[in-house]
Amino acid sequence: MMYKPHFGEGIPFGPSTERAKEILREEDKRLLREIANVGGMERYLQSHPEFNKDFFTKEKRCLCCMDERTAKGTLNLPGSGIMIEGEEAQEAFRQRLQEAKIEGVYSHDGCGASKLYAKEHGIDDPNKAAVDYAKDLALKLGIEYKGHLKTSGDHPGRVVYYDTTGYLNRESPIWQEKMPTGFAISRHVLNEREGMDALLLAVKIAFSEHGEGFGRFTESDPLSLIYVLAQSEERQNITEQQLQNELHKCYQTLEEEFPQIKGKIRIEGFHASVPE
Ligand SMILES: [Zn+2]
């Protein structure tokens, strides 16, 4: 498996004090149990239609890391796409970003994806690799480089949002209060293999955080993989079945490699009434 040698590396982000970590961890567990109790994410959102206008936005169509502590922009990928290897793949990727009407690109410090990229390419400074990549991408797309964000502490994410809408507004304070903290991957600007690589990386980071190893998630408090689809069918170029298959494949791949993961991942999805 592609990222196997790096599994287990802790990557510093997120809440920086033990108390802050504990509060966020307990609140996210509580929210996820509440969501499970009402019958899942789809039901939870249907019962709170007032969240809708805050949760999805056509503004802020910027690309940023999937990292849950940056929570910037509505297009999100590991290291803003730094791990998509090869000029041809990057070109196809840029095309999809243009179709998604991208407006800007961020990088951030301590980026896990950039660390892996720098290591694989013999670059000493992962921060420089992150900035150089994001600036170059912005230049090639003719859009703004929005800057290098600061992040701190551990990864608190208990969810990976696998989005196909491009409108997830994790920046919204209502989102931050009412949705469990999580990584976000914009599947619609990737091909299937790139989507799988991003998923595997997010899940591995989530499981390797806090030095708790596999104990961080349990059968009663699992890691959630949540696909997001637009409500209106004409907006979908990837089917619900396809997304479910990809998430199950991710789980199976990891379970084969790490049997301890068995039963500690929940898969679900929801439909979003995204802005027209
Ligand atoms: Zn990152």
C-alpha cells in the first residue's frame, strides 16, 4: 500500500492544550452518538433544515488541505492536491478545478501530505514544498494564492467527509458547532484512484493520532466515513452506489492490513440541497 511506511507518524494540528482536546473529543463523540440515535446523518440534517444555508455555500470556492484544523475553502484535498503525481495527472486535476470554478489556493504549515511529498522527493523543508506547490498551482490556474495558514495541536477529526458537491462550508461557526469535526475530501475534482489515496491517508492519520493507536475509535464510537451528494440528480456525475463502493473498498483495504480496525469504521452518507 502506498502510504504504509508513514503510518503511525503523529502530525501536529488542532487543539493545542490537553483540556481543549478533551472538550472537543467529548463533544464530537456526543454529537456522533446523537446523530446515530436519530437514524444517521441524513435524518439529522432533515430534522434541522435551518442548518442548510450555513452548511453549504457557493462563496469561498478555494482549495485548501483536507485537514480539519484549517477548515478553509469549500474544495479540500490532502495538501491542496500536492500528492497527485505527474504532470498529466496534475493537468487533468487543474481542468477539474476549473470546472469546479475554483477561485484561490491555500497552503498550511505542518501539512502531513506535504511532509510525505517532501520525503518522497528528497525536499528538506515540507513547508517550502507546500508553499511552492500552492503558488505554482495558483499561477497555472490564473487565480489567487491565498496564503500559508497556521495550524496547531493534534488532529481531532472523527469523520471523513467524502464530498461531491464542492460547497461544504466547514468554516461556518454553525457547522463547527453542529457537525462533528472532520477531514474533507472533494472527490469530484479527483479520479477514483486519487480519491482512494486521499481517503486512505485521511483514515490513517485519524487512526494514528493522539498516540492512542487503534484505541482512539471503538465499535460504539467509530470513525465515520460520510459521503455527500447533491440533492438534485442532474448535478451528480458520481452515483451514490459508486461512493458507497469506494468507502467500503477503503474500509476493506485497511481492514486487511490492520485487522484491529474491524468494526471501528461506520459508513453513511447524506444528500445536500446545495445552492443553485
Ligand atoms: Zn495538510
